[in-house]
Amino acid sequence: MKTLILTQRDVASILTMEAAVPAVERAFAAHGRGQAIMPAKVYLPLEDFGGDFRAMPAYFEGSAGVKWVNSHPGNPAKHGLPAVRGVFILSDPATAAPLAVMDATLLTAYRTGAAGAVASRALGKKGPKTLGLIGSGVQARVLLSAHRVVFQGLEVLCADKQADVAQRFAQQLGGRAVSLEEASACDIICTATPSRAPIVMREWVRPGTHINAMGADGPGKQELDPRILVDAMVVIDDWHQAVESGEVNVPLHTGAYAKGKIHATLGEVIAGLRPGRKGDEITVFDSTGLAIQDVALARVVFDAAKTRGIGQAVELVAGA
Ligand SMILES: NC(=O)c1ccc[n+]([C@@H]2O[C@H](COP(=O)([O-])OP(=O)(O)OC[C@H]3O[C@@H](n4cnc5c(N)ncnc54)[C@H](O)[C@@H]3O)[C@@H](O)[C@H]2O)c1
């Protein structure tokens, strides 16, 4: 059996947000029920190169795989390249045959956007009218497209420390570039920056708001005023990852927030094992990004590629 090589162009021709959202939702539910295998992601810090690599293995619903991905915030300015790039290997769990090797840059973006929209549907109030995007980069784009799959007629307000970036984002994707404070007064807020200090203040956030805190995915990263966490129902994606590297990591270290206040994992809420929103409280989804999200999408891409005859099959591993 040959291994299917899928380039970014191949993946782009297959992957849609309409397919990504339900696949990611199923992955979270399996995680909540304890039906997935997902060791904690391994970080390879490379301070001399201004970034890090992560190895993310997982098994879920008959599919096993690993993503090798990075975070180099200086890539766009220094090299004109995206901050996040990756490769995914999908394997047959029974024979260990490498089924596919594919670009995981788009996979990462789509599964991140999909996770935000899945969390907004599970934890946000019904019928949101406004979406605030804090940070107008790659992840913000996919967060917007995923929210448009899940919700109709959202007014989009975007903000960025680079005003021209927010302006361009608004013009291209349909929205209004505003201040951080104005974007924080929306029904749903998505933060997607590499910030290492709070950029959304407690006073700016209204009761009933749902926040997807997506940017903090490494130790020392932080986007929210810790007083938001103290007042909110906080739902994490995974205990180990969130405590080590999620939005809660810094306030847990400083003592501004207590681990015992974390309400549940998103998977537990989606699987109906823990209650979600009760009324007008602020809800926060602390996302670090789970390997099962990637496996779920890699499977969708692989199955579609085989059906449609996309990709190049090669003898990569002897006897594969
Ligand atoms: N949770 C997850 O699953 C997940 C997945 C992928 C990436 N991420 C993280 O999301 C973050 C954003 O990634 P990206 O690919 O969109 O990066 P990006 O470089 O494409 O965009 C980030 C944007 O944030 C803006 N920004 C930076 N600091 C800011 C600040 N203090 N205030 C306002 N805006 C600010 C930048 O100007 C830029 O436009 C990174 O920290 C990345 O590691 C998380």
C-alpha cells in the first residue's frame, strides 16, 4: 500500500469549514467521554530562532496520527512566511502503515477556527449578533469563517495592534476595524494574538459574553485580564495543556486564578456530561489546540482525497 502525499494545494481543494466544524465537534465529544488517546503535546523550544516546535500525536475513531507544527511569531516580518506551519502523518493503527503525509498548515488553521465556533455554539448565548475579533491574523480569518458557518448575520468588529492590518481584514472579509475596547463589547469575542500580557480588560466585557481565548498556547502567553477568568465560567480544552500553556497558565502561576475554579472541558459540555451556560454569565473557552482536532480533520481530508483521486501515491516506507 502506498502513502498519499497531499500538498497544501491538495488540502485546500478538499477542506471546507462546513466539513471541519462537525468533525471537530465529534473529536471534542470523544475527548469528553474519554474515548480518545492523546498524550500531552511535546514542546521543542528554540529561543535562538524565536519560536518552537510541537509534536502532537493522537488516536480517535480508528485513526492515528501526529502533527509536527511550530509557532514562530517573527516569521511574517522576518521571512515573509506564516507564523504557524505544519506537516501531518496519518497512520493505520493496525499495521502502522503511513496512509498519508499532508500539509498541516491549513489543517491547523481550519481546526482552530472550527474549535472556536463549536465552543461559541456550546457555551455562548443563543442568537449572537456581534463577533469581536482581537488580532486580525491567520487564525482570526478562520475563526470568522467558522462562525459564519454556525451563525447567520453576524456583525463583525475587528481589532489589531497594527491598525492597517485590521483595516485590510475588515475590507477583505466584511467587517469594521475598531479599537480593542469596542471589539471586546461583542456577544462573542475571539482573541487570537501571540500576546504575553492582558489585552482585553474586565471592564470592557459585558454580561453574557462568550470569549474564545485562542492565542495563548504556550507557557507565558496571556490575552485576558485575569479578573475576567475570576468572574467567568471557564471551560478548557484539556486539563494538562491548559494548565501548562493555556490562557489560565499565567494567572495560575501568579495566584490570580485558582485551578479549582475551572468548570469543565469543552468535550464534557458537548457530550452532556457537564452543564454549560446557565444565564447571563461570561463564559470563556481556553483553547490550546488538541491533537484530536487535527486527526479528525486529517481523516476527513484523506477520505475525500481517496474518493476524488487527489494527491500523489508513493512507496514511502517499505512494505507500507
Ligand atoms: N488555540 C489554538 O488552537 C491555536 C492554534 C493556532 C495558533 N494559535 C495561536 O494563536 C495566535 C495567533 O496566531 P496567528 O496564526 O493568527 O498569528 P498571526 O501572526 O497571523 O496574527 C496575529 C495578529 O495579532 C496581532 N497582535 C499581536 N499582538 C497584539 C496585541 N498585543 N494586541 C492586538 N493585536 C496583536 C498581530 O499584529 C497579528 O495581526 C498565536 O499565539 C498562535 O500560537 C492557537
